[in-house]
Amino acid sequence: MTKRNYPVAEAAERLDVSCHSIYSWIKPYANPVPVSAHTDLQQDEIRQLKAELRWVTEE
């Protein structure tokens, strides 16, 4: 099923493309990408750098 609950075969027919094309378009977006650990590490680094900047600026 598509986002608007059309059967894939019907959507493919309406768009004049193959069902395979529809599935290949849906697949990357079907599962949301989880927030990676890199984001947490980057946030930690940003906090550390801001603290260091405050310390250096106060000196």
C-alpha cells in the first residue's frame, strides 16, 4: 500500500511505471532512519567546545 492507501499495482498503473519501480521508491522511505550515535557524539563535542570557548573568553 502507498501512503494514500492505494494498492501498489494501482499506483503503478496510474503513473505508467512498473510495480518494481514503486517498491524501489517506497523502500528507502518506509523505515525512518534512527538518530545515530554520531549525532550524540557531535552534540557532546559541541557542548565541550562551547564550555572551552567560555573558559578561554573569560581569561
